[in-house]
Amino acid sequence: MMKRLVLIMLATAGLAACDNEPTRDVQFYLDNKEERTVKLTECLNNPGEKSHTPNCKNALAAEQKTLMQGTGMPTIK
């Protein structure tokens, strides 16, 4: 658990320093849970600057899709 937290913190710090990161689509964040967690953490830590970026929106959409699956609610495709 501690290793994961350190990894997330390091990845977030690395991504925060990168202004020209590539835009990832929703499917990327569905397929890469760890990347999705890192991106969501970054977005939630700085919502004023990050919440409207394409990657934050796509990571959030992927998170919402994963939360909807298995709850008896219809899946969003």
C-alpha cells in the first residue's frame, strides 16, 4: 500500500511538471487503472487548473464507467 502511494505521488509530480502531455482517451483510462488513479488524484488536488483538461475529463468518465459496471445499472458505451 505504501509503495503504491509513493508511486502515485511520484507519477503525479512528474505529470504536473509536464505541460504538453498527450491526450489519453477514455478507453486508455479504462484499460490502465493505475494511470487513471494517478490522473484523478492530480485533477482532484488542483481542480481550479486541471478539472477542465481533456485528460481529467476522460479519466473521470472512465472512473464513472467502471463504477456503473456490476451495480445492476446499464453500462455506458
